[in-house]
Amino acid sequence: MDRIQELSKYIKLTGERAKLDAKANGTYIVYKNDKGQIVKEYANGEIEVVQDQGGS
């Protein structure tokens, strides 16, 4: 397996682990979606776009 494939695998596993931890703790994960928006994803599947607050 080349390094890029290994890195992609670990990134995917990290995201899956974050979702499990969020579900266990009743919280959410935050990430940038394909449209470049920052979103919160809750354990129930609800996705909320985070409003830009003027920060960088």
C-alpha cells in the first residue's frame, strides 16, 4: 500500500472514531463539507451549517 492510500485509510478511521465518540458522549463533530462550509453533524444525522462569525 502506498503512503497516500495509508493516509486516506487513517483519515477515514479517525472520522469514524470521532462519530462514535460523539454518539457516546451526546455531542457532535465539526468538519468542512464538500462545499467548503463548516458544519456540525449530530449523532442523529442532523447537519447544521455553522454561520461565519467573521473570524479567520
